[in-house]
Amino acid sequence: MVKVGDVIYCDPPYDGTFTDYHTDGFNELEQRRLATALDVLASAGHQVVVSNSETELTNAILPEFYPPPY
């Protein structure tokens, strides 16, 4: 479904904030599963952009998606 040249933008429920979009919520396991899927896409050469809050968890599981500090 993703083609060469496509940009993948992902705006999941932010870690540490409101996550009750679904009865099961969006917990750490879901954040980790999403990070793995995004990493697979990025490793395949696709451009991936992710918005999320900057927390200890997201820094650990999404380091390649964060810009370097100024």
C-alpha cells in the first residue's frame, strides 16, 4: 500500500496523556508495537514522520524519529 516516494505521517495517542480513544486505551505495549512497525517502514527506505509527546518511553522507543537537540 505504501509506494516509493510516499511520506508516512503518524499521530498516535500521545504517551502520558489522554489515551482512552478505545476501550482498551493505548498503553505502553501499543506504543512499542507502533514504534516497531514505524521502524520497519523507515528501515525499508520510507520517510516516516511521527508526532508524540517527548517522554522517557518515546525517547527510548523512537530515538531515530526525534531531531537532535539544539
